[in-house]
Amino acid sequence: MAKTNYNNRILLFCILPFNIRQRVIYVALGIVAFLIAYSVGAAVHMGKQQTEDLRRHFAEQIKGIDQNGIFINNARIALGMFVPAAGIGLGVISGFYTGMIFTAIAATSALNNVPPLVILITPFGIMEVFAYGIAISRSGIFIYQLVKKKSWREYAIPILIEIGIVILILLAGAVIEWQIITQFKGSHMLPNA
């Protein structure tokens, strides 16, 4: 039995040739990049009219959205983050605009005195940021692998596994986020979109 477990570990590391510790560091760097962009976006000072326009535009975009819409929106963004180089830029831009949107919503609702990063320590926020960290970091690793002209077979399986992990995390996050939204709407703490 011990020999079988040992053989399975060897097989797993032959299929997935990467260093777990390095991968965790890269994911952490992706998360930090997203959080910095989010914080910068949240710190942008907007006039009252800009804030209202942004809030109204966002409310129109999410009108009638449910957990499937939340998932599709987040998955579309995350899958774009897997694109080499462009994925890092998309992750930073997404973080920046998410911060701006939170600030606009907070300024016109009961969330006015809530620090912007608090929304990201909700269960769904943590899940989304982690998923985005995986995708952003994979974009950077993918650039390195392309520059080193490594065989696509060497990185195809890890990319597909990570895409699957990101999809599952975002699906669970969307369900949790939708449940929280419906509870808050039911208690009239959030304005109807």
C-alpha cells in the first residue's frame, strides 16, 4: 500500500512538473497585484456626478442578474486573465475598476463608512480574489514558458487544471454571493438595482 501511494505521487509529479512552493508564491503575487489595483481604484476621488453616473451604469449592467450571471461575469474575466501578458493587464484593470465601483456604490448607500477592502474579506470576495490570483499568476508563468520556448505539453495540463480550479471556485463564490445579496435585499439593506 505504501508503495502504491509513492508511485501515485511520482506519477502526479511527472504529469504536473512544477514546484508547489513557487506556485504558491506566484499566486500570492497575483493576489497582491489585484489588491493593489483594487485599492488604487477605490482611492480615486470622483465628483458627485461621476460617482452617481458610475453607480447608475453599474446598476443597469447588473439589473436582473442572478448567481448564473455573477458566475458568467466572473468566469469571463478570470479566463481572460489566463492570456499571456494581456491577462496580467486585464487583472490589474479589473481590480482597479472594481475598486472604483465599490467606492461609487458605497458613497450612495449604507456602505458609506465601510473600508473598500472589507468587501474582499467576505467568503465570496476571498474566493474571487484567490481565483484571480491563480489566473493572473498563470499569465505571467505562461509568458516565461513561451519565452523559454518550452513544449506546450509541459504547461497544457497545469493550465487546464488551474482553469478547472478557477471555474469551480468562481461557481461556488457566485452561489455564496447570490445568497448574501438575496438576504440583504430581503432585509432592505441594499438598494434595488
